[in-house]
Amino acid sequence: MAHRMNVLVCSGASCISNNSLKVKEALLAEIERLDLKREIKVIETGCMGPCQLGPVLLVYPDETLYKKVQVADVREIVEQHFLKGRPVERLMYKSPLTDELVHKSRDVDYFKKQYKIVLANCGSIDPESLDEYIAVGGYEALGKALTEMNPDSVLDEIKISGLRGRGGGGFPTHLKWMFTKNEKSKEKYVICNADEGDPGAFMDRSVIEGDPHTLIEGMAIAGYVVGASKGYIYVRAEYPLAIERLEKAIAQAKETGFLGENIFQTDFSFDLEVRVGAGAFVCGEETALIHSIEGKRGTPRPRPPYPSASGVWGKPTVLNNVETYANVRHIILNGGAWMAKIGTETSKGTKVFALSGTIKNTGLAEVPMGTTIRELIYDIGGGAPEGHEIKAVQLGGPSGGCVTPEYFDTPIDYESLTALGAMMGSGGVIAMDETACMVNTAKFFLDFTCFESCGKCVPCRVGLKQMYGILDKITKGEGEEEDIEALETLGKTIKATALCGLGQTAPNPVLSTIKFFRHEYEEHIFEKKCRALVCKDLISYEINKDACKACTLCAQKCPVDAIKGERGVVHEIQQEKCISCGNCYDVCPFGAVMRLSGEN
Amino acid sequence: MEALKIHIPDNEQYRELGAYIESVRNMPGPLINVLHKAQGIFGYLPMEVQAFISRELDIPLSTVYGVVTFYNFFSMTPRGKYVINVCMGTACYVKGAGKVVDYFKDELKVGEGETTEDNLFTLTTARCFGACGLAPVLMVNEDVYGHVDRKKVTEILKKYRSLG
Ligand SMILES: Cc1cc2nc3c(=O)[nH]c(=O)nc-3n(C[C@H](O)[C@H](O)[C@H](O)COP(=O)(O)O)c2cc1C
Ligand code: SF4
Ligand code: SF4
Ligand code: FES
């Protein structure tokens, strides 16, 4: 039975933590109260993308996008909009450029430059309903592959599409599949890497939570091509909702016959199992991931042999990222040539980016390859918040590097980003403004990689620690002239000698910040100055005599009694006692406490 | 390390774990699944539990121990009733997650990885929950909180303290 209206409630992780499920309950209660149940359907969807606006509601067929909806708003929406047909303007999205109401979701700036293939169903169907997936063409690609095509012709389409791995490396997918297909073995496997280790990336999570069947379908097609009858999806433990939805989707697919024996009455059989990670970044590396599936410590091993020859349980294995598999059904349905038309010479199709950091619109955005960094962070991301300016974006997480504004017109593809010293990586884009210290940021990444190093090889285990030590010294104001060179030399050596991708890329954030922000390093070393006012040991606090109203608040909050003064007497910080904790700066109601660096 | 010398009590928890192990006995490479289950039942993985798993799966205790210590998710010390997990991923870091950790240290008087004396809270950090759009983010057990500042830290602690 068709409903007059469909109300999509975003239940991505961000919206849930902003109470979207309570909003949904309130909607259902209101609809029940007004007896609209037969007319209006409420659907819980995966992440719609514009997390900054959450909780988000999308009303069809009107295409009205409501932002920041709270339980208290629900009654008005139901009564005014659903019942009387008058959308509630105060909750609708306004264009930040023109300040005008946007009546159709597709006209929202955030969506305008996007091109959705991978995320097409995320936020538009109920991820827990197989029927809805089928209604939008779900499992048609699998059916077509199994009944109208053979493994070679499927492989051809993948090749024509130009699809490359979305997990970081950008390796051509058809080659991986072909290598595995050509191995002679009765037992082969298909693995999905859903470990999503780059902190700052959350597209894989959103695809699984918002559209789990797309992943299942892509993996089954891969199984058909290479001749595998079993697959594993390795999901990180931090994503309980993704695990739950995936388990549910697999059960549905088995029940309906899209997984299991003799799929589509052919002699192809395929089964999937979810394996849950246990919190180790290095397990995103393919050989470590395979060890982890086998129940072992997740340490990488040298390649070759590649997983295509010897993967899980020593058998030929295809291993791809979530987003890679999510492209597959679209290629089969539309043909490889369709996808090859989108993108740049070397990089085809789209890429999903996760925008975060000091940027107005945080969330997920899918754009065609070849979109410029500027379009991504200004047209879609809205740029920095008022009064701030983006000084760099970090691409590729702890393996990547930063890009500065003079390169923002670079079209995004695998090669161009690598040439800049950054990396496509998994698609995490973190914007940083003048409040970020680049030396400290580099130190942050090294802290991460040092902690996550599996310890198997010396360059990574010992070398990264040394680099960290030097950075730590610099941020503490103890840096010496030769430190920058030492960092560069160490970095290059580690890159050349570490065993796996973790060590080989870990120095990148340091090398790239030295390249673009050498002056910040030099200021820390020679002037003992941190311009972003982040490095605690380089900051001093002083009270502006003219602004101090002698309220005594700062003196009360100072943990070491460094502040002299009493009511009516202007306060003063005794520098020899001050430990730069910043409490006084935080509490002064008159902004009289000044944070300074490198002034003496 | 000799597994069998550790005395293992016969109680409800061990019976539940034992039954789970039976159900995965034919699955290849079950150790990590079993450890997840065990941590779910016991809250942590003391030597005794590891010895039980070692015996039941017929895997050397040193191997079990090696796996437990490799993965950050597994803990060998008991945790508080509420585990406060502050995200230190890049997006959260850029938005001041370090300060959030300091606020908790300040208010709870514990360091990272430590548990308060009343066993109510354990303070830990993690790398990205995939909710970066809300940075800085933290989780208390399974609940996610976004845009956390000093005020919110106080509110969160108050809420869980009142729940007891
Ligand atoms: C330290 C390290 C971490 C990685 N983390 C991930 C990850 O979280 N997700 C992912 O898909 N690939 C990750 N990779 C890349 C994988 O090793 C592998 O190349 C990829 O999953 C292959 O899939 P694709 O060809 O579809 O990109 C990581 C690599 C390294 C060296
Ligand atoms: S490079 Fe680092 S993570 Fe990779 S094998 Fe060596 S020690 Fe382990
Ligand atoms: S920064 Fe901290 S220690 Fe220094 S004066 Fe202010 S409150 Fe006291
Ligand atoms: S970096 Fe904190 S949730 Fe992703």
C-alpha cells in the first residue's frame, strides 16, 4: 500500500547521538495520535551526509529537508506540514550564501556538487529492509552477472570501468580479481576490509549502516568472478551498529536465497561471515587483517606472496575495501563504460570524503574524481567558520600529508594527491585553521603510529619513537638547529626500510608539514614561539592591567596560587610559579588574561 | 605457563562461555570471537579466563595471552561500571579532544586507563568512532556524546553518578 508521504529519519551515528531516535519515536506517536498511520510512513535510514545539521528529516514527495529537529518540534511538523501541507520554515535549511529558504533538498548547497553512486541508497532506504533494497534494483546486478554473464565478461566490465581500490592504495580492482581468478585452487576466499582505521574517516561505516546489501551484493559478484564460495567481512569493534545491521542483512539474504547454495538457480554458492576486529590500526593492512581473521596476532608479513596467491588459510583471496565493493553493482547494471566516463584520466568514478575539523559543514560527501579540493572544502564544506581561515587540509590520515591553499585547485585523483605529498587514503579530509599548530599536529600523528606500530620491524618500532622524541622536544621549546634535518633523514630512512605500509607511510605527516610549514618548525626552535598558541610549554599568560576588573575569579581557579591580587586590586601572574595550565584564561569573564608566545 | 594448574570455578559465567565455545568449535580460527564473548561475559580477561579458553580450545596459553595483549580492545584489568572512552582521532584532536581528557582527569582524579576508587568510571581513549562530524566525541559504554566541552563533561558525570 502506497503512503501519501514518506518521512526519512537519519539514524547515522551522528544523528543518533543528537537524539534522532527519540525524534522518530515522537513522530510515530504524533502520527498515531492523529491517526495518520496509513498515510505517512516513517523510515529510519543510514547517514544522509550533512551531519552538522543533524538530526535531519527528509520528507518525500515534497523533498523538504528539516535540520536540527528536536522532539519539541515534532508536533508542529506533523500538524502543520503533514496535515495542513505547510512546511515549517523555521526548521528548513537556509542557504548560507543567500540566506534564502531552500525548498527542495536537492538544492541544498551541500548536495549540489555531489554525485552519488556509492551513497545512492544511504539515507534514502531503510537499511534493515531487504524489500526496499530490492525495490531500488537490489540484487539485480548479481542476477545479471550469474544468469546473463560469465566470470570473464564480468571481469571485463570491471576492467573497462577503471575501478581502483578505495582503501588507500588505488590498485586496479580488475587486476586483483584476475590474479585470484587465475590461481588454481578449489578453495578461494573474498574478504572485505571494513576496519576503517584512519581516524577521521567514516564512509565505510556509513555505507554498512545505511546500505549493507550493496556490500553483500558486490562481494558475491567478486566471489562469482574469482570462483570463491565463502567470504569474510572484517569490521572494527568500534562499530557495533554496523555489525548488527550487517548480521541482519546477511541473514535476510540467506533466507531469500541471495546468499547460500545455488544462488539464482545456478551452481554458484556463496556464504558470508562477519569477523569483528579488536582495536589495532595495523589490522587494516591486508596481511595483518588476514592473520587477525585466522584468530592470531595481527602482524603484517612481507609480500609476496600476495593474498591473491596466498591469503586466508593459505588460500587465494581477493581483498577489497567496502567502498570498492559498493561500486560493483552499479558497474554491472550500467556497464563499465558508464563509470569510465566519470572522473579523470587515471581515476574513474566517484570518491566519498569525510569532512571534519574546522569547517562549517562536517559530514560525508561523494564527488566525482577530478573535483578540486577547493570545491570540496568551500562549495560543499562551506569553508572555515566565521572569523577563521583554513590554512591546511590533511588528506590520507596518519599515512598522508597536508595540502595548503595554494594547491586547493588541484583536481582530486590518486596521482595528483600523491604528487603533493598527500594521499587519497580512505578519504578523510580534516580542515585546520590558524588555531592548529602544525608541529603539534605532526607529533599527534606520530604518537598515533608509534602506539599502533606492531613492533615487528626495527625502523618502524625504533625509528618512529626517535622521530616522536625530536618532535616532543621541539614542542617543549628544547628544539635545536639540526632537528629538522634529523627528522627528514630519519623519515626518509623509515619510509625506505619498514616492512609494511604503516611504517612506510608514517613519516609522511612530518615530512609534509616540514615541507609546507617549515617556518612553524623554525619558530618553535629559534624563537620558542608557537603561533597557534597550542604548545603549552611555549605559552605564557599575562593579565592585561587595563582590562582586569579584579574580580578574583582567576586567582581562585589557579591550582598553584600563582596569581596575586584581591578585590579592587588589579591581578598579576607571578611567572616563576605559573605552570601554564590556562585555567585563568578560561575563566576570566572580561577576557583580561592574555595568552602569549615567543614575546620575550 | 601451564594451563591446567589454574583452578577454574564451575559457575554460570563459565558455563555460558563453555556453551559458546562448543558452538564455534568447528569454525576455523575462533580465538578472537571467543575472547570477545568472554570479555562480554566477564567484563575483562583475567588469567583464569584465558587459561579456561586455552584448555577448551586446545591452544597454548602463551598464544592466548599473546593475542589478548596485542589488541587494544581486550583488557586484563577490571573496568568501572561506566567506561568513558574519549575519541583521540584526528578530527576530535583538532577540535580539542586533548582538553576533554584533561577535564576528566581533573574531575575524576584518575589517569588514562585507570578506574575510579568507587569502580564507577574508567577513563580511556580510542581512535575514532566514525562520528567525526560531531567532534570532539566520546562514548560512555555504548552511548555517543558529541560537541563535548567542559560543561558537558560535568553534566555527563552528574548523569551517570545519579544513575549509580
Ligand atoms: C597500516 C595500514 C592500514 C590500512 N588500513 C586500511 C583500512 O582501514 N581500510 C582499508 O580498506 N584499507 C586499509 N589499508 C589498505 C589495505 O592493506 C588494502 O590495500 C586495501 O584494503 C585493499 O582494498 P582496495 O584495493 O579495495 O583498496 C591499510 C594499509 C595499511 C598499510
Ligand atoms: S612497519 Fe611497523 S607496523 Fe609494519 S610490520 Fe614493521 S613494525 Fe609492524
Ligand atoms: S595559567 Fe594556570 S598556573 Fe598560570 S596563572 Fe593562570 S591559572 Fe595559574
Ligand atoms: S576522529 Fe573522533 S569520531 Fe572520528
